[in-house]
Amino acid sequence: MSISKDELKQILESQRAQTDQMLVDQRNQMMNMFKQLMEDKAGPSEVKKDELKPLRDQMDVFEGSESSLSFTD
């Protein structure tokens, strides 16, 4: 099976168009996310459900625990 130069050119142009569209979509998505971040000015204390609280609690557990570790042979 061989592909003519015209068919190959058409395939490459189609792939390039798909790639270009994908990049435009990703850029638009990133712009929308950035815009949403800029509009959202609420701090963690102002959020009704603080989704990061469990992570902060875990960090508090480990804070300072490095100095209490001991190693024995």
C-alpha cells in the first residue's frame, strides 16, 4: 500500500489542524482557569467547606516531629 504525495500532504495538514485546535482549546481552558482563580478572592477561612483542612491537619501532625525521631543501630 502506497500513499501518494497529495494524500500524505492532506493527512499532515489534517493532523496539523487538529493539533492547532487542541492547542487553542488548551490555551482557552487555561485562560478560563486563570480568570476563575483571579475572580475567586475568598480565603480558606471564608470558604464554607475547606477542602484543604485535612491536609493542613496532617501537616500539623508532622510539624516538629523530625526532631523527635531517633535512630538506633
